[in-house]
Amino acid sequence: MKKTMLLILAMAVCLSVFANGFNLNTIGAKAFGMGGAMIGLADDPTAIFWNPAGLATQGNAFQLVGHDIMPAFTYKYDAAMIDAEADAQHFISPALFWNHKVSPKMALGFGFYVPSGIGARWDGADLANFNDPALNKTFDWESMVNVMHAGPAIAYQATDRLSLGATAEVSYGTMELHMADDMDMNGLMDTQYNEESHGMGFGVNLGLKYQFENDFSIGATYHSPVHFAFKQDDAEFIAPNGVGGFVTMNAEMTRYVTWPMMLGFGTSIKPKAWWTMTADVQYTQWSIMDQLNTELDFDNDAMDQSKPTHLDWVDATQYRIGNEFKFNEMFVARLGYYYDPSPAPNETINILFPSHTYHAVTTGFGFQKCKFAADFGFEYLFGDERDAVAAFGAEMPGTYQMDIMSIALSLTYKY
């Protein structure tokens, strides 16, 4: 029973995937270039995500987006003589947005986008010093998470200056996890755990935008919490059988997760006809994930477990700024920056699902000709170095460092 508790804890820790480190912080190439400060501007089809009220004052448009996330992740633990680097990977995610004016004051839209789509893969041989040498076994260490949102949007221009909007979001998430654990509770890894779970949830995104005179606007948006129940009928435990071999046990697994509420405020102003400045503040209620509940149902009822796990997360606030410079009717350039603090303490970090505080610099450009537009965006996230110390209760002690490079390309047709 106690051994199974350890595995429950390990699985619950993996939900740090919903921390900022594994979220796609920015949706759309234009937003990429402007530091993701889009709530007060919301002037392209990605407003379905950033602030759906912005759809009411746009024209008809269809947009395709591709994102590529490239993390660089290292882990060192001197006490075990481990110095490892995660495999280089590309995590590519698509997005699609459509906006259509059904009247001068009302617009309908649809969006499909992936706010999380990333993971980590390590060479098990680099982590062999964690393993029980008597088993002579190398374990797999790999994670992959995708969370996809899709749904319709509606926006209405209530007055000449005020617009309101809403997006209904159907969310589908998948989680693949391969990791080692200490089934014998002797401080050495001896068990392989494999999971491929999935779950669905529902939420809404509400927004408003107010346009003042002199090209100044403000916006606000509310993303509701989304409740997930990740499930798998046959989560797999490959554990020592006590006579030199291994035995496979399967369990029906359910993990309950609440994707947190996000509240954002933004502004947009044009100091010059060729220059647009934006700024956002985005607050995320990560403390709602202070406790996670996981249930395991084995064939042997005596091994069944249901246990809450405490993560001690705190709420976090992002600060974003962006600039767009218009050279002529066809070309624009963009610059941005954002600060993205980690909500998780060092004690819950691990090599499959890290959480870091980032300083991100962004840039991009756009080209428009007749009804077609193409935009490119680039982000580089400088992650802080985190030290998880065993003496302070860290589940996986060591030194972690992670930077992320991301690019985005958007193609838009206006009709």
C-alpha cells in the first residue's frame, strides 16, 4: 500500500505540466512578435483566444497558424554524479481561427488551438545512477502532453465604443508518461510506470473592449476554470517480482485536475500613426491546483488507492509589453517582452515536468498584400536556474535549467 502511494505522488507531480513552463504562452504569430500583449488590441482572428470582444470590430477573415516549440533542458545532481541533457525535440502545434460579420455590429467565429503541447525525453542511461544496480535495467523517462481547445465565438458591438464577446471552449487533453519509481522504498529506482491518459473539459472565455478617442483602447478577459478527469483503463506498472524478474500490474487510473482561471487586462495606444504600443497584465489562479486527487483501481482490490496530493502552488501574474512599427501599407515589424513567474515551489519540480520563471524577448514581422497576409513571430524564453534540495523535501533533488525557443507562422485570408 505504501509503495503504491509513492507512485500516486509521482503521477500527481506530473500535473505541473499545467504550469507556465509547458504552456504555449502565446497564440498566433502577431501576438508572438508583440510579447503576447493582445488583450487591449485584439485586432486579428486570434482574438477568439485573447479577447473575443475584438471580433466585433474586425472584418471577415480566416487564419491558419503553426507553432514550433524547442525546449533546451538540463539536469545535474552532484550527489548521484548525474549530468544530463534532454533530447532536442520540436513540438509542433496547429491553430485555426475564423471570423465572420453577420451584421454591422455582430460577428461569429470559431477557433481551434493548442495552449499546451510539449514534453521531455531523456536517455535512461544518463540517469542510471538513480537505479537499483541489482536489477541491471535501464528505465524510460519521457513525457508528452497536449491540451486542445475548440469552440465557437460571438461578439457584439454594444455601442460605438464598447464591444462584448464570448468563446465557448471544449477542451481535450492527452498525457503520455514513462518514468521510473522506487517501489521497494530503498532510495533506488526499480519500477517502470507507463501512462497514456486522456480527458475532456468545458469552459468559457468572456471579453470586453472599449475604444477611446485618439487610438487608445482597453480590454479585459476572463477564462473560466476547466475541470478535467484524466482516465486510462490500463496504466502499467512493471515492478520486480523478487526472484530476478519483473511482473506487470495494470490499474484503472483517474486523475482529477482543474485548469485554473485566468483574468487579464490590457491596453493599446498609438503614439504615432506608424507605432502601436500594447501592455497586458495576466493573473492565473494556480493555487486552485494546491491539491490533486488520483484514484487507482487494481485487479487486487487490496491495492486500490485514492489519495490527495498537495503541491503548494501559488497564484502568478504575467506582465507583457509589445510594439508594432508600420513601415508602409505592406510591411510591419514587431518587438515585445514578458515576465512569466513560476507558480511551483522547488519541492515539486522534476525532470519530466519542470516549472521555471522566464524572461521572454520576442520579435516578428508581417506582410500584407490585397486580401492575403503572412506573419512570423519568434520568442526566446530565458529560464531561471532552480535548485531542488533533498534536505528541504524535494521529490527529485538537483539543479534544473530550461530555456525555450518558439516560432510561429500565420497565414490570413480576408474576404
